[in-house]
Amino acid sequence: METLAALGSAGGQPSRRGVREARIRAPEDASDAVREEEGRLSNPVQRRLSELAVDALVQDYLAGSSIDSLAASLGVNRTTIISHLDRRGIERRKSVRKMTDRSVLQAAKRYEAGESLSVVAARFGIDARTLAREFRRAGVPIRRRRGWSSSN
């Protein structure tokens, strides 16, 4: 394969055009070409779901599968799943609150006793951001993270 210097200007530095041509030129090894294409964001892979696949996803959703799990299993974006459900007239489930008022109170007691937000959240099997949201709704003050100044 030619070097970039051979493609460039006479000064020994490759020209912009030479670098571009070198990138476009097909590599000697075909596996390199595949790797180059995989990372392209401007040309994403689009998957069209067959009517049978859409029928199956509707049945799975109605049986209790989440939009995110359906999207992951079919290899499509969650908005694709939502679009198919909307086209079929399927009413989407409302998001369910992860904690009860009682569990928020129990979590607040642990948090006020000194446990960290992430430790308390793990005890209740939820994400720390979910617990922080519940605390804000309940008026529980959230401590600053250790090591963070007021400007962080």
C-alpha cells in the first residue's frame, strides 16, 4: 500500500486530499473495512419489523413485557416499539411508582441515620436517582455528596 507521504505534496507533508483518499481507499484486509463501517453514526442500520414480528411484540407487551426489554430483544430503538404500539391502537401502561409512602419513610430514616443515598437505594432495590426523586417529593433534604463544594 502506498504511504501517505507519496500521496501528499512535494514538501513531505501529506496534503488534506491525500489523507482523504487514503481513508477512502479500500484496505487490503476485508475485516478492516467491516470495522470501519461498524462505527459510522451517519449511516445507522435500520431494521424493519415484519407484520409477524409486530404481532408478536404486541402480544408480548400485552403479556407484561416492557418497552425497553422488547426493544433490546428485537434490536430496535424503543421509539420504534412505541410507534408500532401506537399504530395498532395499544394503550401504553403508565409508569408505576417504585416505592410506597411507607417505604419512603423507612428509607428516609436510614438516610437520616447516616447511610448514603446509594446504600439506602440498594437496600430497597431501586436506583439512587429514583430514591432522590422520592425524597424530594416527600420533602426529605438530600445531603451534598462528600468532597463536593457548594460550586459543584
